[in-house]
Amino acid sequence: MNKKNVYSVKSVSIDSVISCVLAAVSFGCQIAAMMLSYRYGGEGPKIVGLLEFAGLLMAFTGIMFSKSAWKSPDGGIIMKRVSGIVNALLLIIAMILYVVGWLN
């Protein structure tokens, strides 16, 4: 009576790993942009906006990799879910911060 669970798969989709790495880099860019923006009092150089925009693009690219990971027959259901959810949250946060910074 050995049931095989879908969550105990040993192989992981390469696309979901790339998506998670992009999420980590996007998170780092967004944190750096927020810290620099706070340090300069909202009047920072253009690199602050560029960092935030880079974080937005990386989160969007991460969502595309996550989407292709779901089409992949490789395992790693949890990794696919985590990469999609984290990149979606980072994309939403980046869009909100971008719009708030654009309005001010």
C-alpha cells in the first residue's frame, strides 16, 4: 500500500527554478529602490526608478517562466505554485509603487 503523492516528486521544473530566482532578484531590486528612495526623501536619482522598473520587469518575466513551468511535465507542484504566487505579489507591489511614485 504505497501511495505516490504528487508533492513528493524529486524532479523540479527548470522554469520554476528560474522563476524563483527572478522573484528573489526582483525582491532585492524593490527593497533597494525603497531604501534609496527613503534615503533621498523621494527626490533620488533616476537609478531608484530604474531599480523599481527592473523589479517590475523581472516579476513579469518570472510570471511568464512560471506559466511555462505549469505546461512542463516535470514535477515540483509546490515550486510551481510558490514561483507563480510570489512573482504575482511582487508584480502587484511593483505596479502599486510605480503608480504611487508616478502620481507624486
